[in-house]
Amino acid sequence: MAFVTLLLLLLSLSHSAAADSEAGEVEVEVEVKEADVKQPSVQPDVWTEVRELRDLVVEQRAELKVLNSRLTSTERQLQELRAELQTLMKTEGPKVAFTAALTDSGLLGPFNTDTTIVYSNVFTNIGLAYNPFTGIFTAPVKGVYYFRFTGMDYRSEVHMGVALYKNGQRLLLTYEINVNNGYFEHMSNGVTLELQSGDVVYLRLPANKGLYDNNESHNTFSGFLLFTL
């Protein structure tokens, strides 16, 4: 009897413990699920992005400093080159020189009035100060210039002559009388002039005078800049 009573008591305790164990497992599971529900979602790392943007800005600023430094260096080199060019221009000055001749024109003149001679066969025209369409030289800068001209004719009945003009004023006249009809007679002259920028110099065939030329260019007009003032 006592043994049976003890056995029943043990069975009762066993059922009670099992029930308590199941209840505990259920409670733990519920707590775990509640914990899963309350767990916040993962948020992006904002500060990491801010630091990346900051580093990018710093890097771009460094690149801009390098570019500004290069630009400053380039501008300085350009100024130095300009200064050297200006110094060179002052030292050497502009280059001006020309030589032109009559074309195969044959007889030129005589005319009733003074006529500007157009030397259209250009050999040299550095600086483009001589105009082969008008026969006029225009001084590009203030300075001292040298001019020279030649003339030729073979007629004894017509005196040959050439006059040099500056700004409409005749400065010198050169002429020659050919006493040997049919033979070439030559003449030449030259002058050094101080000119202002824009002054003009040209040659004119005086009235009743004549020249002759062929493909050998006997009649020429030359000039060049000696130095600036």
C-alpha cells in the first residue's frame, strides 16, 4: 500500500514538471518572437557618407590649387615673353625695305603735267610700306630712311628726269640730256630723310620729260629704314 502511494506521488510530480517545462518553452518562444518584433531595422551609416563627401571636397580643392598654380605660372611666362618681345622690338625696331622697278613699259612720257611714276614690278617689300598700285611709300614709324632711284632713256629729243617728293613737296630733281641719240643714258640719285609715321615719299616724272624701260628694269625705286627715332 505504501509503495503504491509513493509511485502515484512520483507520477504526479513528473506530470507537473513536464507541464511546467512546456509552459516555459512557450513563454521563451513568445519572448523571442516579441524581441524579434521590437528589434529596429538597420539604418544607413550617414556619417560615413558625410566623411566620404568631405574627403572628396578636400581632394577637389587640392586639385584646384594645383591648377591655379599652373595657371599663374603660365600667365607669368606669357608676361615674360611679351616683355622680351617688346624689348626686342625696341632694340631691333621694325624692318622696312623695298625695291621696285618699271615693267616692260617701253616709252614713258613726255606728258603735259607732272605724273607719279608707279613702279609695279616689286622685288622686295619687307614691311609692305610701298604700294605697287600707287607708287607711294608710306613711313610706318618715325625714323630716318634712305631712298634711291635710277632712270634711263635713249632719246635725245626728250630729256629724261625724275623728281622725288615728300608729302606733296618736291625735294630734288634729277635729269639728263642725251646727246647721243639711240644710246642708253642712265642717271641715279639718293637721299636720306627723317620721316614721321604716315609721311609719304614718291617719284614723279616731270612735265615734258621721259623715260624708257624694257624687261631689264633700268628704272628703279628703292628705300629702307636706317633706324627709328
